[in-house]
Amino acid sequence: MFSVPGVSGILNRGGGHKIKGTVVLMRKNVLDFNSVADLTKGNVGGLIGTGLNVVGSTLDNLTAFLGRSVALQLISATKPLANGKGKVGKDTFLEGIIVSLPTLGAGESAFNIQFEWDESMGIPGAFYIKNYMQVEFYLKSLTLEDVPNQGTIRFVCNSWVYNTKLYKSVRIFFANHTYVPSETPAALVGYREEELKNLRGDGKGERKEHDRIYDYDVYNDLGNPDHGENFARPILGGSSTHPYPRRGRTGRYPTRKDQNSEKPGEVYVPRDENFGHLKSSDFLAYGIKSLSQYVLPAFESVFDLNFTPNEFDSFQDVRDLHEGGIKLPTEVISTIMPLPVVKELFRTDGEQVLKFPPPHVIQVSKSAWMTDEEFAREMVAGVNPCVIRGLQEFPPKSNLDPTIYGEQTSKITADALDLDGYTVDEALASRRLFMLDYHDVFMPYIRRINQTYAKAYATRTILFLRENGTLKPVAIELSLPHPAGDLSGAVSQVILPAKEGVESTIWLLAKAYVVVNDSCYHQLMSHWLNTHAVIEPFIIATNRHLSALHPIYKLLTPHYRDTMNINALARQSLINADGIIEKSFLPSKHSVEMSSAVYKNWVFTDQALPADLIKRGVAIKDPSAPHGLRLLIEDYPYAVDGLEIWAAIKTWVQEYVSLYYARDDDVKPDSELQQWWKEAVEKGHGDLKDKPWWPKLQTIEELVEICTIIIWTASALHAAVNFGQYPYGGFILNRPTSSRRLLPEKGTPEYEEMVKSHQKAYLRTITSKFQTLVDLSVIEILSRHASDEVYLGQRDNPHWTSDSKALQAFQKFGNKLKEIEEKLARKNNDQSLSNRLGPVQLPYTLLHPNSEEGLTCRGIPNSISI
């Protein structure tokens, strides 16, 4: 039927005009093989066949893609058939491999193709593709050259293509043109609508690996009641008791004991949300799975065997994790060392020693983390800088329902506070008092938490803004539920700063209880809920209702890359029952349930950084100030840097949106846009759908604000709360994740131990040794950048749109971010800005847009991909 002379391939014979094209694709599992170099060696088998594992076929060479294996058909954007849809050209097959193409990335292969096309077919605007092989491939792009009167037409595909029999409809891709629905060429309208219908599916059945269907479901797969009561978890979403954003629907079977809970296991995500070993970011994501399945059980066995002491006995023991390493049995090392994730994360010195990289927070000073100034600085320049709020009244009050929780007003008194000569009233009036308040979040759960191994308090920390711009902690309140019952209110003790004696150890422990609250809130709320979880509904709605041709689809989708995939992995290994978070963080089995309680008060419009700063009372509106805001803590690195990034994003969004919507009346009739927003609110965030604060999406201003919030949340906010996890928390003494005992009482052996050794008292209170290994292993993966990360102001394909004005606006955005990065670097060299370095001498770089790969404590990726 055909011949393959060398690599020239077969020609699709026929008369008429030919349009020459180039198809770029990637083979399955390309990162598992070192076959890229085979391109120049003429190793056809290594080039194409390796890794394909074609079932029932011996096609492991060039013929896997050539001949009649992959067919394309061009579709006209200008010449319709009788049914109104664009004419479809003949089946056309890949011809031969292009040996040298300068723009090819690692693992990519390029093929020639020649289409028969004449004037009666008009201008190509889409194409069908059919894969007749048994194995899928990743289609990157099709480029058509010398199209009459058009020149080059580009199709940016970035999609897995499976055997055509697995699809109900033939796979279609559109050229990189941009159209709001009303301006779509008439010949493409039907194709546009059909593709969206395919992506929505029918909401039935269990989803299969090859599916591309986006739909919603509640979080009913975190527990597994079939394994016993201890593994049952409440369903999050779909109730006023446990509201939650929706996740992607999988349609798995229910558990035996609870028909409303889904059986855990492999988690479906729409196929193009999972790159599947084509990206190095996959390596980091799947590393979490490896840790959960192999590494952590191996660590556990070490402690079961008593091979290593169960406790750290000194602060130096903790530093030894990074300096000398931890000794492990030979059989454990031999079990885990072959895993790529282990080779990447740990450094081995000799056969039995595992060593973590030194965290940034102790690279200059080993003990500066203990200072009050650093404790306070990390509230504005650490890994969780978006919780501190201005204190508006004294003493602080609670918002907990007094009919359930009794009196919860703070017991801190004005005369106890050292405010550098200010009275409390003067400090309030001059806006110098601030608070880190975890009282209301933790108090409803403390009784349950303290019935487990953990022992904790609900905390309030009062801070005073000094004349030099730094914050000084002046009191910490540690509260427990009343032993007589919740209605009796709280039992509280107020701890004041102390520099020596047993009082200084008590103060150190009080700060630890605060940081434990902060670490848990950070991981579950600031990080998981407020970025990962709240973004997923927008990803689903975008793919269900905005065509790939839609301008807002092109604007938003780079900020969705890999998020559904990493969220699915989190449900399997991180936030699931007895998963990594429950093993190493204070609330254990109540962890994700607590985030549901916080979601009750989540407000979409408050996710805009200026609105957030004003709501938290750390900024006020001031038209004369930069960005229209005056920060009440002037040296607030997260806020200062964040406002620069926020403004750059918003300007870019405004300029881009204005290209397609000239006036408000253009927004309302956009059917895809309106359906997208309606469903994102009513289904994706359905438990909050009746809240009055949702934008109505009737104006350009509302559209700009919505898109800016989504991009900010997925890029800069996530970067700010994610990539500092190991740099700050890799030294467990600085950011303990759990506490195991309450403050010792006088007359007890624990109190005597505290008098003798502040180090032992601290170490027996905070995260255990095993939990520390779990925590460090995970946050090191979460804090790393992949080698193929795409950062804010960048796109992975320069031809993402054919609109030259959009490309110019995007270039301007990228240039602005480079300017901002230089500006922020200069701020870090300003000696008058103490909070930018702090006692630990760790510059605030988390919102610098670019980064190298690895543990860098900087860089804003486009999306939540880890």
C-alpha cells in the first residue's frame, strides 16, 4: 500500500494545490527515555518507536506514525457546506520526519504533511485528526505554510490524541485566531459549539483515562469508611454544614459503607490536565506519590525498629538533618534510593546517611530564628504573610456564637503591654497595634484535637509597630475550651515576652504554639483552600463554556496548567484520611474539615490584593499613594511587592480585554462568557452562590477584576505561600507543624525539665522526629521549581494567539515584570527596610517573577502546578 524510502515517507498523491504543513508531537512517556539524541543518529526505532509499546503490533519504528496511522483533514473557515458548517478536506497522512528543526523542544518530533486544497475550499480554520494506532501521543502543533493570501496559519494544540475509536466525535483543533462568539466565522460556529458540548459530557458514568470531560463533584473521596470508622471523613461541599468549592467529577463507584462517599484510588482528571511524563513538573508531582507509597512507610519502619532515637535531644540534633544527616538501616536505604524522587531530594554521604539540604532560614545564622523580631517579621515577609490584621478594638473580641461557645473575649489587659511609651488608646489611634488571630479558627476544634496525641491552644498574638518599622510581639494569649463545657467560654493564659530564666522558655514555647497554629492555617487555608481548591471550579467552568477560540480562554488557561492534576494527587496522598497532612500537622483527622469552616467566610472579591489589605486593616485607601493604597506597615514586603505584581497583572488584563470588548454592552451578549461565569458561581462555588458579593459580570470593569483575581490567585498568591515552605519551614524549630503537650505546670517533672533545659522542653513540645521527616520530605518537593516552569509574563508557545495587538500587550507585560524584579531587588538592598532581611538575613524574594529550577525561594509560575 505504501513505501518508506529512508525517512522521506510516503506522499499523499493527488492533483490541485498543495498546502505544506509541519506537525509537531511528543511520544508517550518521552521523559522515561533518552531517545532525543537518536534523532541525529538515524536510530528510527529509538526515535519514534521507543516507549510506544503498541499493543498487538510490532510497529516500533518509523511506520508507527507514517503510512495510514495518523490522518488529518483541514476544515474551511470561510466556505460552508449546505448545513452551514465549513467544508472538510480529504484524509491526509503524515509523510516523513523532519530531522532538524530549530524550534523543536526536548522529546518533540516533527513530521511533514501536504494537504490537497484549492480555492473552492476557502481558508483553513480548523482540522480534524484521527489516530489509528493503539497508543496515544501528545499533539503540540500544526503549522501551515504558504496558504494562498494568508501566508502562515498556526494551530497550537497541546493535547493528547488517543485511538479515534475511543472518541464519540472526531478530535478537532482550531487555528490560533481569537473570536468572541458573535464574531466567529459562520462556517466554524457549529464546530465551536460541538467541541464545547463534547467537553461538558453528559454527567454520567465513570470517567476513563482518555476522556476529556470536565464536570463537578463534591469532596467525597478523602476518606474510606470501608477501612473503618477512623478512615471516615465528612463530605465537603453540598451542605451548609460543610461548604466547599467543587472538584472535578470522576464518577467512581461508592464505598460499601457509605453510598455518598466515593471509593478512593486512581483519580481521573481530564486527559489534557495531566501531561504524563512529558514535563519535568510531573516528576515533582509524582514525587509526592512516591513519598506517600514508599518513602514514608520506610521511615516509619526505622522508628518501629528503634534504629534511631524517637526524639531530638538538642537543637544540634535538628541541624544535623542538614549538616550530618540521619542514619538509616541499609535495607531502608536500598528500598528507597532507587526512587528518582529520593535521588533528587536527599543527599547521601556514605551508604546509610540521608541528608536534607540546608534551609535558607539557617544558612546565615543558626539561631536568629529564635528572636522576637524574626518571629514577627515572618508575619509580613514569611511563607504566610496574608493573615496579620490591624487591631481595631481592645481587648480583641471573638466572632464565635456566644450561645454555643460562651464568652470568648480576650483576657489580655492594657496594663500588661509594653508599647514603647504609648498607651493602648494612643497605639490604637495611631494604628500601631496588630494581631495574628487564630482564636476563632481553632477554638471549635481544640477539644477534639486535644483528645488525640496532639495538645494545642487557640492563640492570639498582639504586635506593636515600632518607630523603626519593625513589629514587636507584646503578648500571646493561649486559650483552651472550658472543662465545664463550651458554653462556659475559654480558659486563657496571657504570656508576656521574657529574656531570661524559665519565663523566657515559657515565652519561647508560647511562640511555638502560635507558629503551630500558623503552620496549620497556612497549609490548609492560605495554601490549599485559598489557591488550589478555589481555582479548580474556574478551570472546570472555563473548559466547559469558553471555546479555545475565546479571548478569555486564551487569557486564563496558562494559569490553569497542571492544577487539576496536582489537586487530584493531593486528594490521593496529601489531604486524604491518614495522608501526609494528617500525619504531620496538628489538626490530624480534622484538617480539611477545618478548611471548610474557613470557606464559609471566603469572599471572591476579597481575593483581590488591595481589597484583602483593606479588609485586614493593614492598608487604607489613599488616592495620593502608589496603587491608591497607604500601607499602615510601610515595610510590609509581601504587600509592597504584591501590589506591584497585582497592578502589572491588572494593567495587562485591561489592555487585553479592551481589544475584544470596547464597551459594557459587548460583555452582556457574550453567551459563552455569561454561561461560564454563571456556572462557575452557581455550580463551582455552589455553596456560596447566593452571596451578594459575587460580581454580576455586566461590565468591562467586572470582567477585568474577575480575570485579574483568578490570575493573581493562581500565580502570585500561590507563589507567595508556596515556594517559601522549605526555605522557612525546612528547619522544623522555626516552623513546627504540631504540638504534643501543653505548657508544663509548676510542680510537674515536665516543669522541672523546662527549668533545666529550654531545648529539651521545646523539642518535647513540638513536631516529633518522625513527623519532621515526613514534613521536610513533602515541603521540599512542594517548594521546588521544575526545569520547564513557565513564569508570569511568559507563554510556553509564542504563537498562542495570531492577534498582533495582544502579543504586543503581552510583551509589554513581560517587560514590566522585568522592571519590577529589578526594583524589588533594589529594595532588598535598602538597609532602612529591616523587614526585607530580618535577623536571619533572608531577603524577601518570593514575589520576584523569575527563578532558576530547584529550591530558590523566588519565582512566580503562571499556575498552581505543585
